[in-house]
Amino acid sequence: MVYTYKVTLEGIKGFYRVYKVDGSHSLYTFHKRLRADLEFTVDQPILFKAFDAEGGVVARYALQDLGSGTVDAVSIEKTVGAGIVKFVYFYDIAARKSVNITLEAEEPGSISSPTIVDTKGPVPLEFENGYVAFEDLPQQQRKIPGLGLSDSDDDKEEEEIIYDEKE
């Protein structure tokens, strides 16, 4: 089976990635692809916090066994079979930096490696550095130059020339 996962940032509408992952792939294989695509640092421990459909935490997977297995020994298929529909993937545990990974679909077939099929926005680090996506701006700040979507004439800043009559 091939599973489709959507990766999002909590509270950010201007970012997502969609991946197709083979059921035989391990969480570690998926982690390596996420780390490469999203430019996460390689020197940080990682954690997959797993949730069921009701939102309860059912497992935690890391490089060391935390009771549910290690990321290199647990397959995607095994997590789906256990009823896991969402992960919070901590790519920097100490700084509590994470992305949400949600199971979107499954289909028959197989693929050789996790594959990105859709993308929106820059890498998560850009959001930490102050990048704000258009979708995340307050409605009153959403103006597209040249399209006339604004009711005010704030876009037309013309210099007012004042003549002194005594000159």
C-alpha cells in the first residue's frame, strides 16, 4: 500500500507538503526524507508522537526505544494498522520544534522512496525567521498591488507639491 501524508505547521496556512510513502518504509526512512526536504538540522534527536482518530497519544517513536519501538524498526504499515492517523514530528526536541503529519489517503501499489507530490510555502525555518504567508495576514493587510482590491487610495502615494508664492 502507498499512504499519503500531509505535513503542516500548527497555525500556519501558508505551508504544507504532501508525501506518498510506501507501507514497507520505516519511520526512519520518512524522517530522512523530511529532514532533507525541509532542511532540518542533522544533529538533533527526533521523535514521532503518534495519535489515534480520537486524538489520544498511542505511541512515541524515537531513535531509542521508548516502549513502542525505534523509528528504524517501525514501518508505516504497522502504524496505520495500529490506528495511528496523525504524528507530531519533533525535529528539534530541545527547542520543541515540530510539524504535524496527517494520514490523508491510502491506495494500492508501491513506491521506492518517500515522494513529495505537492508543496506550498518555504521551509519551516523561514517562518521562524519572520516570513508571513499571504494567507496568514490579517484581512485588512491583504492587498495585492495593481489589482484594486482595496477600498482606499492608500496605494496611490503621490507627492504633494507646495509652491511658496514669495519665491
